Amino acid sequence: MTTYSAANLELAPSGVLIINPADAARLAVAEGGLLKVTGPAGSTSGKVMISAKVPAGLLTASDHFAALNIQQIMPAGVNCAPITAVKA
């Protein structure tokens, strides 16, 4: 429902892949750069947001942005899965 809110979309108009600064450095990707992530059920690409709030080795993304479609990389009924990430 948050994608139907003009106020929310003004702050965050699209989904992002949030990663730790150490992971961003390892992948040689900057804030706003693109990553391709592949999980057990598929892959998607999205812009990067760098945050120390995300532990190193993990990646997080909101699942309600249709353009990012992060759900497509996850097996049904799962909210955490191993992925690979590469600079797109």
C-alpha cells in the first residue's frame, strides 16, 4: 500500500537494494549504482543504498516496489535466502 501514497513516493520513489559499506566497497559499487542480485528463484537489478545499519554480508530490500520485484528471487513462502550480487 505504501506505493499508493504520494508522500511515501516523494521520499522513496523506487525500491533500492540496501547494503553495508564494506560490501559496497568489495563490489565496487557506489550509492545509486546498480547491482544485479540472483537468488534461488530468479534475479533482478536495482539501485544501491549504502547503510551501516545493514550488517556486512546481508542485503535488504522492500518487497512492495513493482519495478524492483525483489520477490522474484525468493522461493515461495521464504523471506530470507542466499543470493549473489554483482555490479550491473
